[in-house]
Amino acid sequence: MDSSGFGALVGAIKAAQERAVPLAAWSLHRRVFLALQMTGLETVLPITAHSEGLLPQLSHTEDQRPPLTHPSVRSAVKRSLDVGGALVGLGVTALLFLPIALAIRLDSPGPILFSQVRCGWMGRHFRIWKFRSMVTDAERLKDRVVNQAQGAFFKNDNDPRITRVGRILRKTSLDELPQFWNVLIGDMSLIGTRPATPDEVRRYAIPSWQRFDVRPGLSGEWQVSGRSSIRDFEDVIRLDLRYQQNWSLGYDLKLIVRTFLVLFSRNSGAA
């Protein structure tokens, strides 16, 4: 079962809940069950007891193997590149942490770091880390800000929740430095798809779930293709799928180079 299959399953679960129709799983393949655990779906989809006997027996190795989706997820070289890049990035983060933390604290009361739940590979939830660029009650104030984007994501060029220092951090992408920790522990990759929020995912059509076949990236197609100017979620999906289709180690290296070129250009950073 790939991520699109999980998208269809989530849609079926929602439809059943809305109509108060009981829904249960039976005779689950062990690897499908592991995937349900990874995405948290085993908590909302009852599994019929004692139905596992209908399945053929698997070896211990096969029994513990995660679902196979995109080759980038299985690439040891890509993972090595991620770890090496993350270690370098965390070194830079350590050097810049004190001045950035001081600027954030002097500009706006509240924590230095901001964390938020995002959806990663196969839709699995993880906690992303950034330097805080908004006021502390930004989530509560979100409904008061006009969404200038179309579809399942949020964007406003003049978001009043962003602090003065936060605008500089976003313009230079320094707010994203703590995400190298997410890359190091395997929640993210240096290059991948845009990490989505659970609220966005709840609005996905089934084909949009294909973007979860790869790990989300610190950078990727949408970041180097004018992320500040992208207003339609369908364009985000198109870029994510283009990355999946074109992926190779050479393509990752090309996007890394393009990322640096964007960062040092005058129009870099998020709005």
C-alpha cells in the first residue's frame, strides 16, 4: 500500500464516521499494519481480532520491513548525504544560535524556538522545529488573517503575526536552521517535498497523497521555483510530483546548488 492508498483509506474512514457506519479492518498484512501504526490510523480503524491467521507466514525480516514507496526513501547514499549535510547545518546553527536567540527575545516575548506538527513520509506525524518568527499566539490569530492562497495551504504576504526580526529570519531563511535536526533524525531530507500540516492534509484529494511517497525536504522544487509567489496548492502538488518523477542523486545535488543560489539572491526567502 502506497500513500495514495492511505489517502483512499482516510477518505473511507471519514465517510464512514460522517454517516455513523461501523468500519473495521481484517486480515491485515503485517507490513500494512506497521504502516497503519506509523500513520496513527490504527487508533481510528478497529482491527478484527484473530483474522491474521488468514495471511501467509512471513520471515522475521519481512515481518518488520516498512512499506516500499519511492526509491529515494531506500537510498543509503541519499541518507548519508542528509546526515552529512545536517551535521554541517547544525554546526552553523550552533554558531548563529546566540545572536538569533537574543534578537528574537529582544523583539518579542516568548520562546526562541517554534515547533509544529507536520506530516512526513506516508503521512506520519512529526514535530518540526524553527526559530520563532511570529508572535506567541499566532495560531489563535490565524483566523483573523486573510488567506491569499488557493487550496490546502495558507499564505499572506503581509501577515501581521510576523515579528520584525521574524521577517528578516524568513527573508534569509535563517528561521529554518533548526530543521537540520529533523533531517539528522530522519523525519526530513535535505531535498524533498513541502512538509504539510495536518489541517492541510484533511483537505487533500486522494491523488495529493502521492506527495507523501518521499520524505519532506528542507528544500525542494517549490522552494527554488519561487515559493513566495506560489498561490495555488495545485502548483505545489505539481512541483512535488515533478520531484518524485525526476529524482536521482544528481537531481538532489542540482536542487541543493539551486537552493544556495536562491538564498543569496535578492528575492530569496518566504513571504
